[in-house]
Amino acid sequence: MINTDVLIIGSGLAALTTALNLAQTQRVTVITKKTLQDSASAWAQGGIAAVLANDDTIDAHIHDTLVAGAGLCDEVAVRYVVEHGREAVQWLVEMGVPFTADATSETGFHLTREGGHSARRIIHAADATGRAVQQTLCQQIKQHPNITLLEQHIAVDLITGAKLGLNDQRCYGAYVLDNKTAKVKTVAAGYTVLATGGAGKVYLYTTNPDVATGDGVAMAWRAGCSVANMEFMQFHPTCLYHPRAKSFLISEAMRGEGGLLKLPDGTRFMPAYDERAELAPRDIVARAIDSEMKKRGLDCVYLDISHQSAEFITSHFPNIYQRCLDLGIDITREPIPVVPAAHYTCGGVITDLSAQTDLDNLYAVGEVAHTGLHGANRLASNSLLECLVFGRAAAMAIRATAPSVAENIPEWDESRVTDADEEIVLSHNWDELRRFMWDYVGIVRTDKRLARAAHRITLLRDEIDEYYQNFRVSNDLIELRNLVVTADLIVRCAQLRHESRGLHTSRDYPDTLGVAIDTILLP
């Protein structure tokens, strides 16, 4: 058994922020499914939204966030995050993150603008901000004497008072599979922090890394936590369309710097959908692209920034330029083929402003959490900001209280299971789930499509549960089990929302209701 003060499940920006803010006073154990660098945070291109310039205001950033959130943001949470933006960015600067400099700027850094923002407030490191932040913080994590890193480990389930036969609503740690030894370890923790990211892999096409399988939401739901607004899955409008370009994102910042969306004949179409054109919020742009593709039978549309100088393009978007060039696309001369893809889970495990969930000593930070910041649609570059602010908030709350460690936690019991006979069952179920979620629960939904998805989910869940009860756990089985739970929560939330709002578009309910209400599922 492993004993630790704080167990952090995940390794993205939220996890690393929480760990580094705790490690001065706590023994912290960080587990991650692959390596420390495998997270959606590391893939983030655009940057971090924060009010840094003198011509920008807190109220303007709040207003932009509320507008994008389509009436469902918690204004208290939005203000909390935005007001802590400057200090969060300053912490990263002090950590040594190499943000792009600009000697002509009053801040000393280049600030860009993205869709939905009324000002230039996105601080970035070229077009690979997430990678720069992750690399900087990972170095700190690996060097810290109070942080134990367990790579190639995946959480199986949370250990709760209910599972231990105790009369409380508390989390005491987690059972964790060591993928190298195929053995399940017991991790007893005074506090447990879910920082597992989103659930993009529930869809066939996604910008997310392979590890984004909804683990935290599924584990929290099984443990007795409430979830909210899982129907709001953000589809990024511009994922590179190429057979050899798995999940490669074309940054929102490219539209912020003048990129234009065009049909194959070179005609622009966004002005017909929104007066903000290419700078409209992501949900509007994604629906417009989806509409044009379906209406015209297109495989993709095109994002064109070739009217800018080659020097401008290669200096602002060096990674996108090189990746496209490797695939035979010179973006200084020709447009980029793009399609929408599942990108960000706006709903999640319900938390308060300290990142506390329904269970005592269980916290959730980052994309896994529903804080009220994003509402029905996330404003671009607010996600990394949320990771920073709530990672620090969780650490503050944990430091302020004394942990309660359970005694005599039983070890994982494998006495009644055997080795799986046919692993092919897992891959078939995984593929089926992701395909029907894409077809039935995509950008535009109908009652009939959702009912079909719900029926298929029930059949798959029963089959997967039976498999889980009889065979030893594996990484693939754990992820598939979590994916089907997450898919079920997405569909159930979507069926309860009888309107179109933000990221949820229903042909059966095209209007937006006068009152905005969260979709909350209680365990």
C-alpha cells in the first residue's frame, strides 16, 4: 500500500499547478496514464486569456466569457477566475515559462486575440503555449523532493467511505493499475484530486490526446458525485483534415490574426452566419462549417492565411507551418483543409470555488470539473486559465484543513477473476461507441438520434460491466468502462435539454428558452 498526503490523478496543467502549490507542506503523489507530458494541456496551442494590458478590463473579459457561455455561466465563478488571471500568469512567468516577448508592448509580451474576445489578451509562447508551460512545470515536478511521480499508472476507481462500510461521504484514495506490472496498487490519501482532463475520445474525431477518456467524470459519478452540463461538448472548428494528421489542431489564433474560412472555390462563408465572421465564438463557427459541409457534400473547408506575409506566418505559427509543410501543405501559399472535431468538455464534476466536490477530501480541477466558468460554451483560452486558478484554489483549501486518513483499507481483490480470453471485444466495443457518438450525438442532435445512442449505450454498458466483473483489469478495459459511463452522461444531459443553447443544437428544439438552467445529474 502507498500512503500519501495528497493523491493527484492526472498530469496536465491543473495537476501540475496543484502539485507545485502543495509540495512545500505536503507529500504529493502524482499518477499519470502515460508520461508526465501526455495531456491535453501539452497540446494547447493558443495561449492563456488574462487581463494584462492597460486598455483591457476585468469587466470586459467577464462580459466576453458570459456572452460565449450563452447565459449558463456562473457569474461569481467567472469573476473569481478572471480576477485571479494576472497573478496566475505572473506565477508562470516566475516559473520560467518562455512566453513570446514583444518589446513594443507595455506588458513586455505579445498578446494575441481569439474568437469571442473583445481585446488582445491572450499571452502565448508562439503557437505551442501548452507545451512550453508543461515542459517548464514538469522540470519543477521532477526535481521536487516532496513529489512522487508514478508514470504508466491508471486509476481504476476511487476508494470511498461507502465502499469501506463507513458512515461518511468521504474519499480515501484510489485503486491504481500499474501498467508495467499489470498489478493493482492501493493508494491511501488524505486528499484526492481529480485532474484527469476531458472526454474527447468518446468521439470518433477529436483534437484530444488518446488519454482523454473521461476517467475522472466516470470515477466521480460511480463514487457518488453530481455532474452537470455534460451535453456541452465543444467541437473545435478547425482540425487539420489529412489522412496522416491525427488530431492536429489549427489554432484559434490563426483566425485571430486574419485567417479566413473558405469553400473549395475560394468563397468566404462566415459573414453569412455571424457579423463577427471568423472571430465568432467556436460553437457558431463549428456549426457553420458543419452546415456548409453537409449542404454541399464537402469533406472539408479551408482556412486561408496566405494573404499574410511568409515572415508573419512562420514567426507567429512556426509549429503549424512546419507540421503542414511536412504533409505537403505550404500555408504561406495555399489554404489549410480543416474540419470540426470534438475538443473540450464544458461540463463535468460539480465543484465549488475551492474545487471541492460532493465528497469530502475529493477535489476536481481543470477540464474534468464543472466550475460554472464555461457555461454552454467555453471562451477560447479560458481553459488553461481555469487550470491555474482552480489548481491554486484546491491547494489553498487542502493546506487549510487536516487530512483524514482511513485505516485498514483492503487491498484490491483479484481472487474471483481470470485473464481475459478475447481482447478483441474491447477494441470492437471502443470503435462502436465512438462511431455512434459521432453520428448521433455530434454537433447537431435530434431526439431520435439521442434515443438510438442511449439504446446502444445500454447494451454496451451491460456487456462491458459483465466483462469487468469476470476478467482482470487492463488499461483498455478501464478506459472503455469510463468512456461508456461518460457517453451515457452526455446523452442523458442532452435528452434533458429541450432547447438549443451554446454547444447544444437540437433540430427538435431549435429555440433558446428564456431562462437558462444547468442540467444537473444526481447519483
